[in-house]
Amino acid sequence: MSAKSSLARLTPKSRTCSSSGVAEMSRKACKLLAGCAFALAALGAAAAVQAAAQLDPQTIRQRLEEQKKPRQEVRIDPAILSNYVGNYLLQSHRVITVSRKDNHLLTQIGVDDPVEVYPESANKFFYKTAAAQISFITEPEGRATALVLHKGGLERTAPRIDEADAQKLRDDFAKRLKAETPLPGSEAALRHQIESIEQGNPDLSAMSDELAAATRPQVPRMERRFALAGPLQSLSFLGVGSAGTDIYEARFAKSVMISRIVLAPDGKIFGLLFQWGP
């Protein structure tokens, strides 16, 4: 989804900017944000932290190349699909729901629509709508205890959770989405990163291992772009995205930026996206 289309649904909600015209400026900024985004990491980061040695940029590139390869659908025993049906915790608040319809397997991430996945082996399935796959970690008798989302050069482990826990997470997120309440600490974390980048020293220690690994090779380009924007003038909360990210507008002396941020339970930044306007 482009920056323009993904941001068009926002209802601006200024929290920290004193300008009375911020809502109108936010709408204009959203219309101008086309093709000028760079992601620091995919916004659904892993629930399980992997060893830093496995998260170097070369490993991420190699995984991404493998994930982009064409996939071949194979025949499997439909009986095994029931072993995978259930709920899996992708993030602290985001659930992947796996369901079965006849002999087809469907996945639903958060509030997104269900999407069918196709078998490339007995325990690994691929999407036709994106360069992504899921694989299942199973017990000896075949029941899945976790799934792994292979996407964006990352491998995100999501453990199985029961229906009651999954429904509570859905309900809690629905309330936050409706109330447009930011995650505690998200504004301070974003402001700290912006200020650190402006000073030429992005704080990778405040990020998850995955995000830090994905960010490191992009630091020079980030610093150049922030230097062109000039000093930060204001930071305003716009709302909560359907993926659970807090969305902010950052206004600089010479440019405007829309940022999406999500925090892990330990307060570290789990996902971060910068989208630049004029």
C-alpha cells in the first residue's frame, strides 16, 4: 500500500502542536506523501528476539531474496490443516488468526481481511498477495505450537495463544483504535530518535535487535534527509493505525514527515516508518 493510500484514512488529532491549522496541514501533507518513504523495519516485528549475529544486514538481504523467489503450490493431506487452526501472538497486541475453510487455509492479521495461503510443503505456506510465507512449528503429534512469519527479510515467531487471550487482545486493541489513544511513551521515544538523528547519532540501543539491524545500513541516508529538513519544530499525534502503530506528524523548518511507531512491552521501539513530504 502506498504512503498516500495508507494515510488517506487518518483523522488528524493534534496533541502537542500549538498551530490551529495543523489538521489542514496534515491533510495536505498526506496527499503529498507519494514515493518518498523509507522504512526502518517492517512494522510487525518479531515477538521473539533472535541472536544479534543472525540479524546482520547481509542475513536480512539473503532472507529477503529467498522470500521473493517464486513459489510452487504442492498437494498436501487436507487433514493436517486442522493442526494449524488457532491464534498466534505476533506482537504484544497483534494476533494472527489461522482458520480453515474446506480444504483451504486462511490467515488474518489483526483487523485485516482473511487471506488464503497456499502450501509449498506440509508445514510451510505462501501468500500470493505478497512476498511472504508462514511456517508452523509443531509438536510430535502434529499440532502447531507456533508459527513463523517470513517477510521483509525477517523471520517473526508467533507462539500459539488460546481463544480467550486472543479475544481480550482484540477487544483491547479495538478500544484503543476507537479512542485513538497512543501507546504510553511512543511520543517520547519518537522525539528522542528524531533528536538523536539530528545530532548525527541515532540511538539504536532504544530499538529491538531486529529494528536496529535493519536501521544500521540506512543511517547515512537518514542523516542526509533530516539535515535537509532543518530543525524539528513540532510533533503531533494523528491517530492509531490499523496495524497498531501510533501515527505522528513531525514538522521541520523545511519539510514535514509522517511517522509510524510501535513499542514493545519493554519500551523499546519495535517498528518505525518515516514518510517524507515537501
